[in-house]
Amino acid sequence: MCGILGLLLHNPAGEAAAEICEGLSLLQHRGQDACGIVTCGSKGRFYQCKANGMVRDVFDSKSLSTLQGGMGIGHVRYPTAGSSAYSEAQPFYVNSPYGITFAHNGNLINTVELKHFLDADAHRHINTDSDSELLLNIFANNLQKTGKFRINEEDIFTAIGDMMVQAKGAYACVAMLAGFGIIAFRDPNGIRPVGMASRPTGYGGNDYLFTSESVVADAAGFSSFEDVKPGEAIIITRERVSRRHLVKTATFAPDIFEYVYFARPDSVLDGVSVYRSRMAMGEALAEEVKRVLAERNVTIDVVIPVPDTSRVAALELAQRLGISYREGFVKNRYVGRTFIMPGQQMRRKNVRKKLNAMALEFSGKNVLLVDDSIVRGTTSREIVQMAKDVGAKQVIFASCAPPIRHSNVYGIDMPSPYELVAHDRTEPEIANAIGADLVIFQTLPDLIRSVNQFNPSLKQFDCSVFSGEYVTGGVDAEYLRRLDSLRNENAKKKINSELGSVVLPNGQPAADAMNGVTEVAETAYPSCNGPMNGADETIGLHNTWTATPPNELATRNLIS
């Protein structure tokens, strides 16, 4: 899961970088592995800064001052396909044709075919394992076919329309053409979110924004936020806004997990308030909890949410049941979201750093813990144990989502069913696995009603992690096997373990240079041929982050 953003200021002499940086910080919950910004200044020149790390660590006043120009795009990433290498920080760039930068949220399901086409037919070199680079090169190849000295909106629409036929899967993308404008488009199923907003400048004309979530528009003073439609592309220049549906819309099926977990509660996605949908999830879950507790003759003394995503639902559930709601866990806000941390061991270690249980709310009580979902069970198991360690008599665990038993192939890091605690387990077995006395799950029909009651035009959602049914088609056992080998924890560990034998050009072991971080600069990354995107300042775009002096990087805790 990633966050994408594009900004075009009406004033070409304006500075877009600072606003893009602020917007990315508001999307930080969507990815904490890497981030990047590319801006476009005078004469169509691109300026780039990207690296592994949080927005606050990668960008400071000095790096932002090097990002010149009144339009740009940005990206925050956490790894799904490919690896966590710095080479895969976005936006990506190709110089031909016309100069294109590109940021993508989602995951493609026909990467093997696309790689073969780009190699054998288009003769375009792919330098990373990221499917985002594939998508960019398909787009670039389609533009190349025009053979024109200068292109127009019609050419761009044609190129994107052809790309939508070629690429299968989930994608919400923003792109920027040098000296031309910014572009956003969304896959024909609308699985991943992206929207557009505008802001009057006060001296004629508007500034325009593309963003994964509406909260960015709200914070930056943009209005008239609207979602990019499935199969639609929007092109914005300083002269006009052009938009077009490019392919016949397939089944419109946004990912329901956006509402369960990923999106901020103050965002509105596809006409549905995330906050209101989570309230409705709490209402529906209350009925299921009431039914199960009556069957088991169990009483609850207190409802306690697992911070932060489940708070809205837990409060609504407690009010419906007439049971006290208490904040039993205190959260350390300086630890990232454990679900999107790469590595099972890292997730487990960080749960207790992230949360502390207050004994006075647990001791001697039957406690109903409410969480948005149970994925791997790592966090849930630690949280249940923390509750028991401070004296909880019974711990019942309620999930706002149904059991997650299947892989997600559209951009969420649920690579292997065998890593999912609910896979091939009954509910009593899940309870035993996480150490709870009882688990209660939301039903899938109730979850769907919790969202589409606020926008009845949403007839279907991608619920593949619950149902195993994939809206795009094309997902078979062989594809899932390949996906497992690419994305499961063992594959990531294997990639990272290879760094132990890697030596940097200065003779220093890569692992030592990165102080335990398991990714290094592209020149030391063993699985690729040649320098990576932006790694060598003579190849691709000059990266102002790599040009930062080592002592300054150490001060910012980016290297030791």
C-alpha cells in the first residue's frame, strides 16, 4: 500500500515541493518504508529527492530548496512486490519519450507477460523488481509510438487507454510530463483510490491536486474533491483540465480494506466517509457480539480499543451494548504502524514498544478488546498477553473485519496465506493461536453494508482477502505460488541476508554502513545488474538525497 500525490500550481514560478512534502506527511500512514518527490522547473527540468525513510527524515529545508518548480509528484511507499531496496523508492523516471516521472499505488497481476513484452518487443530495460517501473515503461512505450516532436492530450489519452488494456491488476497513478502537466488515472475496477481537488489562487486560475485521500486536500485548502472514476484519466496543464473514460468500466469494486484499516478516518473515499463507515462497523459488530456472548453466557465488564484505527468502532460498539468504554492502552506515537513494518520479527518486537497496558483498566475484569482486523496475529497475540499480564480475568477479542484467510494481490502485504492466522483455522483455533478466551468476527455482509449504506452506488467491493474471489480475474494457483515466492517473509529475509557478504566501494561492510538497516545503496545491491534508478548521478535523475554529505545523513539518523 502506498500514497501518491501530484500538485500543479497555477503560478509556474511557485514552489510546489514544500506543499508536496506536507501532503506526503499526511499520507505517511500509507507507507513508512520510503518516500520521494520529483518537481519540474523551468525549461522542463526535473529535480528529484528520494530515499528509504520517513518523510520527516528524508526531507528538510535544504533538500526541499533544491526541488525547484511549480509542479511535482510525490510518493510514500511500503514494499509489497519486489524488495525494500532504496532503488525502488518512487517516483520513477524515464527520459524517453518526453521525460516522464511516475508514482503508483497498487499491484499488477500480469508482470511476467509485461516484462517479456518490454524486453522482446519494446526493447526497454527494466532495472528493478517493482511493477511500478513496468507500468511506467508500458506508458512510455505507448507514447513513443506517436513519433511526434510534441504530444497533446489526445496522444496521452490514447497511450493510457492502451496501457489499461495491457496492464491487469490494481493501480492508481500520478505522472508528470516535463514542461507539460500532471496526470492521474485509475484502473478499470477502481480498486485503489485517487482523487482530484482545486484551489482558487486569488489572481485568476486554480492550483490542482491529485491525492490518494481527501484529507490532503482539506489540510491544504483545496476544495471540490472528487474521485477519479474507474478507467478514467485526468490531464491537467496550466491551460486546461481534460478528463476522459478510456476503457469500458469493469465491475467497480474499491478495496474494502481501505475503510477497515488503511485510510485515515477523516478521509472520504468514493463518496463514503471513512469515519462514518467505521461507526457503522461498530454498530454491526455490537449485534454480533451480543449474539455470541448470549450463546456463551459470557458477560463483559469493559470495552477497550486497540489504538488507533479501531477507536471509532469500539466506542460505537460500547454505546450500543451499554458497556463502559475505556482507553486501556497508551500508545507511543513515535513507533510506526506495525502492520506495514517489513518483517515478522520487527512487527513482534515493536508491539510492546508501541503500546503499554494500564493495569487499573484490566485487573480482575472480563475485557472485550476491539481491533480493526486480525491479520498475521502477531500484534493480536502480544496485545492479548499484555492484557493478561496486567490482570485481565478473561480476554475476548472482537474484529471489525471477517477472518482474513487469503492473499491480497492488489497491493497489500498479505503475501502468503500461511502467514495469516485465520488461514485453515476455525474461530476457536484462532482464539487459541492468539491466546484469547474467545474471538468474534464481523460478518462479511455486515461489513459491506457498513460501507455501501453511505453510497448505494457502490454495489461491490474487492473483498478477496476474506472471500478468495479476485475481481480482475486472472489470479490462479500458479500466480499465487509465484507471488508467494516473490513476496513472503522468507524471500525478503533471503534478499536481506545476502547483504552480509556485500562490501561497499570504501571497503566497509554494507550491514555496518547501514547500522542494521537491511537495504543499501544500489551500487551494493547484489540482485541487480548495474546502477539503479537515481543511484548514480550520471544515470537517470540527479538525486539530491544521495548528494547530502555523510555527516549530515548521520545527524538525521539515516546512516550510522
